[in-house]
Amino acid sequence: MAGIHLTDLESEKHLAAHIENLNLLGCFVETVTPFPKGTKVRLQISHGGVNFIAMGKVAYSRPNSGMGITFTTIEPKNQEVLDLWLANLRK
């Protein structure tokens, strides 16, 4: 669906990947090198020339598969972007 850039807030490690199952609470990130469970991340999702930025936390990690991210902080303007994307997905 869309590309995602994640930054581990502690180590400053960057990761670029693809997302699946985007919803109001978070998303699944496909990657063979997921961050460990509990890692706090800054995420930026790009789709159709629009960026969505939020803070999140790794809810679960599956080696060689990916990780589930839970959004922890979303600014109001980014929430509007997410709501619009999800509304379009439901069409």
C-alpha cells in the first residue's frame, strides 16, 4: 500500500519498509529486520504525495517477517490525513 520510514528513538536506527493493515490504532510493517518489542519509534508514512507522521511503539516483533506498530501520539493534522486514507480504503 504505502512506504514507511521508522526511526528508533533511542538508537536513531532508520528503517524503510512497506506497511500492511493500516488502521486507527497502528499498522503492520513488513521487514526482515524488525525492531524489538517495546521499541519507541517515530514513523512517517508516505502515500499519494502526502505524509503522515506519528510516534509509536513496537507491539510485537516477528523475525524475518515484520512488526506490529501501535500509534502512541498523533498530531491533529496527521489524524486528519489518517482518517482520510482510511475512509478511502473503505470505498
